[in-house]
Amino acid sequence: MAEVDDTQHEMADEPRFLPPASFEFLALSLRAQAEFQLGLMHFGPPEEKPKVDLVLARHSIDLLGVLQEKTKGNLTLEEQRLLENSLTELRFRYVQALESEKKQS
């Protein structure tokens, strides 16, 4: 047990690179999450590709929509465009994935 505690303590002291906490990073994190859930982003061999999860993808897209609504009028032009473009792309990809799933059924 003491070894685990020592290892955790050593890991906590290691320097790590973390991007600055920003609106852009938050929006891009949610976008990447939705892209993974839609099967648009995958790392590793093709046989390990995770299954598309439309329920979670829809939830992530909806979260971005909530973020857009709650920040309306308080964003820079760049932040506003990031959200709008992300939502447009993800909604389009969601519909494509939904139609693809229906064809496979």
C-alpha cells in the first residue's frame, strides 16, 4: 500500500503540459467527444474501432447547443464561429450516422 502512495505522490510531482483553460478548449473538447462518439475520430487498428454511440453523440451535441445559447452575446466573433461551425458540422454528421444506422438495420 505504501508503494502505491509513493508512486502517486511521485506522479503528482511530475510536470505535465496542460493547455490553458479557455472557452476554445472547452468547445473543442466537447466537439472531439462528439466526433469520437460518431465514429469520426479513431486511434488504433481498424478492428479496434469503437461502435458509434448516437445517444451519447446527441448528448454531446446538445451540450454544445446549450453552451451556445447560454453564452449568446458574450462571445468574441471567433468563439461564436467556432461554436456555430462545430454545431453545423456535428449535426450534419449525426444525421448521416443516423441514416447509415437505419440502412444497416
